[in-house]
Amino acid sequence: MKRMILIVILLVIFIAGIIYGGKVGDFTETETVGSVMCLSCMGLQQ
Amino acid sequence: MKLKRIVQFIASAITLGNYPAIWQGGIYQGPLKQGCVPILNCWGCPLSLFSCPIGALQHFFNLHLIPSYIAGFFGAIGTVVGRMACGWLCPFGLFQDLIYKLKTFKMRMPKFFSYIKYGVLIVIAGIIAWISGEPWFCKLCPAGYIEAGIPLVLADKTGDIKALVGWLFWIKMAILIIIINFSIFIKRFFCRAFCPIGAIYSIFNKFSMFQMKIDKEKCINCDSCQAVCPMHVPIQNSPHNIDCIRCLDCVKKCPTKAISYGAK
């Protein structure tokens, strides 16, 4: 029972983190950086 | 074919599902990139439809921002299923599973190697990314090299990309060759020793909603579960092991049905 309560509390915190992240623009930031071909990450540009 | 293998192939086909890139080139740019897949997946891969969570984590560290979205994402998945995504969804895990099938002698990985991944997560993907402003795990990632680095160079018709090949490219190649070589002899060598995503999920294995359970009265200590385990986990002694990827191969293999699973 204690473990289930801990799981529920953690889930609420983590989902709140996702929602908060979305509100402060994390989704857009992730899309922006994910849409750029990072050549240096592939060892193609020093 | 086993259900797990089918799911692994389907998950890989969806994760790397930007098929128009094969004839059009470039990478996918669209709203799906707002979402991360819960596994290692190079977002620089022309076929990749989604973002890499460890790449995104480093990006926020590079900008000295708190990665609320990514932390919440890892935490929510880890809390529900622990390390299960590694076993069922990861294309690089599937790749290692397949090359381990090569008929040759096999080796065991020293136990302390399992803790290297925490160093990779904290030092390379955390501290160095924060200080240097560069995603250094991406620069060394063998999955990124096989998914993005090699295809981009091979598909380059103009020679522009080939001209950019430098020392880091060859270091990445050396890392990939080492990982592939060891993965032939050692089960899921990269996942067990170096994967920072596996390191994050492994923290949740002890108390996640999804749990493995051993019936000690039924267990005859035959070790067939450990023999079939792709991570070589002694599940009969430690059902919450940090390296258990909940692939459930052991459940099917157990001759006495001593291993069960579920939300416990």
C-alpha cells in the first residue's frame, strides 16, 4: 500500500513536470533542436 | 518468432519511420519531434520521427535550463514500468540482441561494469554537457553513429558531408567497432555498461509499478532464467535487479513457473 501511494505521488510529480515543461516551452525547444541536423554530434564537424 | 522480437521490430520500424527520407534526404522536421521516444534514438537520423530523450536532456543542460519535461518523461515511464522500454522498444538493444546470436564463444561481463553507465549519465551527459555547452554523449554515442553518421556519409552524393569527416568521426567509428565486437561475446554490452537511459530507468526498477516476482518455494535454482536473460540477470536472487529489462524471457523459460510479473 505504501509503495502504491509513493508511486501515485511520484507519477503526479512527474506528469506535473511534463505539463510544466510544456507550458514553459520545452516541447517547442525539443522540436526545434530535434529538427536541426547536428553534424558535430555525428562527428562530421569539428 | 517471439512476441518480444516482433514488438522490437515494430517499435524500431515506427521510431525510424520517416521513410520518405530514403529518396528525399534530409531529416524529419515536424511536430512529432516534440515527443521523445523512451529509448536511445538519434534524432539526427534521417529516418527518425521522434526526439532522443538523452539528446534533449543534454540540450537543456547545454542551455543551463532545468529539463522539467524530460525529467518528468523519464520519471513517469520509470515509475510505471522501470526498465521495460529497453527490453521491448530499443532499436540499438535489438541490434545487440541479434549480433549476440552469432555462433562463437561467449564471455561474462565483470559486475562492476554495470555501474559505468551511472558515470556516463552523471559525468558525460550531465556535468560535461552543462559546463561545455555541447552534447558530448551524442558526440560519442554509437547508436547515433550507426543511425545517423554512417548513413549520412554513405548517402552523400555531392561530397560536401564527406569533406566534413574529421577525427571525431573516426573516434565514433572506433567506439562503435568496440561496442559491436564486445556485443558479439557479451550480452547487451552497451545497455549493461554504458547506456545513460538504462541508468535512469534502472533507478526505478526497485519500486516501479510493474514488478517481477519469484516464488522461492517453486524455484529449483536451475539458473535457466539467467541463461536465457539478455542482460544475464540472476533474477532468481534479485527480481528488482538494476539491469532487468523486463523482457519476460525468463518467465517463459522457467520450468517450474516460479517467475511471475505484474503490477504489484
